[in-house]
Amino acid sequence: SAYSIPYGRLYHVISCPNYLGEIVEWTGFAIAARGVPAAAAFALWTTCTLLPRALQHHQWYLARFPQYATLKRKACIPFVL
């Protein structure tokens, strides 16, 4: 099977919307847990793990598809990173 550039929903602005969803989900859980150190640690750990992976994933798209740069997508955080 061949690789292709994904389109639709958040893919219009970022390369890894699934990673953004995980970060938002666990950050929300940490906020809802109100002061439980393990929840905050897990949210931080998730963010520190997924952001570098998103950057690496974005670089792979740029290397694999020459036209990808014209889409002006960010790696994980819309319009920022």
C-alpha cells in the first residue's frame, strides 16, 4: 500500500491531530483531578512524549511529499508548533 497525505478536519492545520487530542484529553483530566500529582505528571509526560514525536512525524511528511510544505501545516499545535 502507498502512503498519502491525510486531509480533513484538523489535518488542514496540523500534521498530528491525534497527538493534539491526547494532549488535550490528559491535560483536561489533570485539571479535573484537581491537585492529584499523578494526573498532572501523566499529562506532562504525555505532552513531553508526543510533542517530539509530532515534530518527527511532521518532518517525515515534509521529506516524503515535496508538495507538503505548500500546505503550511504545523506539527501539533495549530498555528504555533
